[in-house]
Amino acid sequence: MSTAAATDIATMKKIASKARINTIKMLHEAGSGHPGGSLSAMDIMTVLMHRFMKHDPTNPRWEDRDRFVLSKGHCVPAWYCLLADAGYFPEEDLMTLRKLDSPLQGHPVNTAMDSMEACTGSLGQGLSIAIGMAMAAKLDGKPHKIYCMIGDGETQEGQIWEALLSAPKFKLDNLVVILDNNGGQIDGPVEEVMSLNPVVDKMNAFNWHVIDIDGHDYDQIIAALEEANGVKDQPIFIRAATVKGKGVSFMEAKIDWHGKAPSAEETEQALAELSA
Amino acid sequence: MAKASRLAFGEALAEVGAKNQNVVALDADLAKSTMSKIFADQFPERFFEMGIQEANMIGVAAGLALSGKVPFCCSFACFVTGRYDTIRISVAYPNANVRVIGTHAGIGIGEDGNSQMGLEDIGLMRGLPNMVVLQPADEVETKQMIEFLANRHEGPAYVRLTRQKLADVSPDGYQFKLGKSVVLRDGKDVTCFATGGTVQGAVAAAEELAGEGIDVRVVNLSSIKPIDADIIVKCAKETGKLFTVEDHNIIGGMGTAVAEVVTEKCPVPVFRWGLPDVFGESGSPEALYAKYQLDGPGIAAKIKEFLG
């Protein structure tokens, strides 16, 4: 059994920085993948894993663990890096991402890796799965939480809105949804492709407990997740404003970096920045 | 006594729910029609009314299953299997213990017409790895299947049920086994494989044809995936000709599954009958079964056409 560690912010920033470096390396090695959203989600994921989630690297299927469902499954490289760092599997396995016979599938697969909670990657589905997990915890009288990260482009999917409509009905205060609002998707800015705004107003109108934060500010991320722990009878929706490609200057806020691997030169430059 | 398989399902779900606390049910505003209401009335804390949100319902069922529950996720066959990608990625891919229940299958729903008729659902579900596809022929088989799926099966399953009443056809002492089919009537001239709503008509057709000197073997093919390849090969060898009939498009359904086995293992002439790659329409169930030749006289006529 394990409990959430009270890792300090400086340490978490180092962990996130190392995971960003590994993300760049593994995407370069794989020759494909999604750096933009992996890097935008990294700080939130790091705080979740190292400050809030109860989990056990030696027992990934521990029944009372908190669950993390990555609905925006294409950003799983970031989570793989954090899992490896936490000791779920050897760090050298990261370089097998997207390669034949690797448990590190291009998108999360629970049957390939014990520390994956579901199969996601076809966008719009993970939130419904997280709701089912939250209902099961309520039925069993278990205190564990379900954290679910969704993307902003993903939130254009109809099933997401079905799910958003349904969670408040069941008073799922054990469900925390984090919107990684990095503003970009393959065909362009979310605002141009299909705007979600005013997304905070919409979620308030849907009867969620809404918290609006900067998804790279560790104090704000911690405060939001602490606030979430105190909410009763309502699911929690954290709108996290983030920067696509965060941490690598030439990737930041660039739509082009949604879904392509860095070249050798680009990798070198990115690693130099992240190591500085 | 004739009973709709959806009603037998609702009764069976309440029975298994009383014994297995992990059984939960979800419905999408059709609980009174799918008969999940029988379970809901007895176990309200384990029933989730999801509203008219079939995709979300399926995903929520997946989350429940991945947390150790055995969710029965209910709607009309057409609506629930219409959310194909959610079933594919959230249920089948993770091998989640979800039971997708599709009622009001086929033209047997009647007057509501094509938009409410599940006519391609077997083909859709059969094509998914990990997915089991079952279609019971009567009350006793329905109840045995539901008990099996509640207590003794790991992995996703699709069950196809009827709105209309089905006559008892299973032999005394029948016990459903996954991947097995049962001979309801022996015969040597041709084998008629039927499933779900057409089984009672197949039995009637065999009786009618017996009076004309045609000896029809009837097999209830309720386990569509996995399929009983042994009995198909045996019938191919012993009767030489195979006829299939189902309330489903002839493309992708049970008949296609039979033809796949026969083609590879024991090629003999196969005549597939069902909806001839058309959509359904409004009408009484009886009138529709007569028009599309899925009732006793219709099946008898098509078998004679096959035998020439």
C-alpha cells in the first residue's frame, strides 16, 4: 500500500523537467508522436502523481489506488516518463515507445501495461470511463479518487458533453476532471476550429464545481487539487490554461508541434534548453 | 409458454442481481422496453438511468467493469450498437466485462419501422476482437445465457433480444454452453440453421416440409461468436446442404458466420436467408415476417427454392 507523497515544488519541477527531456528523447527515437500536448500536460501530471495520487509502483493494480484516466490518450508519452521515473518500469523501456512488441503503445492500452487504467486515444471516451470508475468507488464505499485529463480539442466530441451532463447527476465528488486547455489542435487554434468558450461558464451551468487555473503554476495546481478534495456532492472541473509545447521555446504555442517528432538537431536544441 | 426474450432477460437480470452484488445495470431511457426496469425496481442503488446517451452509457459501463462490476448496458439493438467506436475502444479493446444488451432486434419490432430496427448489429459486433455474440431462441435459453454472463464469463459480450414473443423450442434439460449449438430436430436432406426470432419459424417450416417428404434438420445457432464449427461441419457432411435464416441483414450475420466455417472446413452449398441487404419498414411483426419470408411458410418456401 502506498500514500501520496508530499513532494516539494522544487523537487516536482526537477521531476517534470527530466520527464520533458525523456519525452523529447523518446519521441525523437520513435520518429512520431505528440510533443505539444505531452509538454502542456506535464506539470499537472507531475503534481497529481507526486502530491495527490495514492498509488504503488510495486502494485500497479492495487485496488484502493487513485485512478488517472488520460482521455487525451495521444499525450501518454508524458505519463510514461513519469511512470518510469516513479519506478513502474525501467527507464530504458521509454525508448521502445511505438515500436513492435512494446507495452508502450502509441496510445494507452490497459492490457499491454498494468499501470494504464483503460484504452483511450479515440477522443471523447475516457471521461465516460472515469465516471464509471467513480460510480464503482461510490458503490463500494471506497475513498479513492478518479482523476481524468481531457484535451480542449477533444472536448468538441459529443460524448464528452454527454459525460459532462451526466456526472453532476450522480454527485461524483470523487471525480476530478482537468481540462488541458492548451488552445491548439491539428487543424489550427481551438478558437478557430471549434471554440469551447466560454468554457468556464458552460461548466458552471452544467453544475460542476469549477476551478480556473494556470496549468504551469505549481502553487495554483496544488491549491486547485486541495480545493477539489474538500468539495461535496459535485464533480470537480479544473480548467487549466496551458501552453502547447511548454518548456521548449520553438515548440511553445506552435500548432505544428501537435503531432510530429523532433529531428536530431531539434532534439539537441530542446534538450539544451530543458537541461539549462 | 411463449415469452419475449427481452422479458426473460429482465426477469433473469433481477434473479442474478439478487445473488451477485457486482451485477449492475444501465439504461438509456428505455428501461420499460428493454425490461431492465425489473432489475431497477428491485436494486435501485445498482441501476443507473443514463438518459438518452448511449455512447456515454457504454463508456460508463466500461469504467464500472474495469472496477470489478458486471454491467449490463441496455438499449435497442440499433441504438446501442450504433455507438460502435465506443464499444470498440472503451469495451472490446480493454477486454472489459461489459454486457451490451440489444433488444427489439430485427424487423420483429414491427410498426416503429426501420430506424428502430437492429438489422446490422450482429455483423458489427461479430467483427470486434474479444466480443462474444449471443442470440437466445426462447425463455429458458435467455435465462441461462444471462446467468452465464453474470457469473461465469470474463470479457465483453453482446446479447441480441426480441420485442416479440418466442415459443419454447429448447429441449428438456437443455443447458446453454458458450460456442455450442443444439439440434432441435433431426433430418437428412438439408440443415436449417436459425437464430433468435426465426427459430420458431424454422421448426414450423421443418414440420410443414416433412409433410411433403423433405427431411429438414433444425439447429438453434445461438452462440454466433464463438461459433460451433464442429456441428456446422457435421451437418455439412451429413446433410450436404446448409440453409441459414435470421432476422438480420444477410450480409455479416449468422449466415455469413456459417458460410465462413463451411468455406474453410467443408465446402457445400449454403443458402443464406434474412433481410436481403435492404432496410426494414413499418408493419405488424406478423405481416413483416410474412413479407420477408421469415415465418414458417416463408422459410419453407425458401428452403424449397434452395433444394430446387
